[in-house]
Amino acid sequence: MSNTPTPVEPGHDAIVEKDAVESIVPLMPIVLPVVGAVLMLLLASIAVYMA
């Protein structure tokens, strides 16, 4: 009797990854504008600092 791991079905990791991505997708309309606003403020503050 050897200590080989039990085989998992092929694509099991892909199924878990897809579920993780699908759980984040509904947050995109909130996350993307917030990240965009933070990025614009950061770039504007750098431009003011450099001027």
C-alpha cells in the first residue's frame, strides 16, 4: 500500500477558480470607479507635487 494522493477529477481547480471569480463579478460596478478615482487622485497629486 503506497502513499499516493487520491486523484481528483480533472478541472476541479478550474471549477473552484471560476466560482471565486464569479463571486467577485457583482462587485465590479463599485470597485472599478473607486479604484479609478483613487488612481486619478494619486496621479493628480503627483502632477501638483512635480509642478
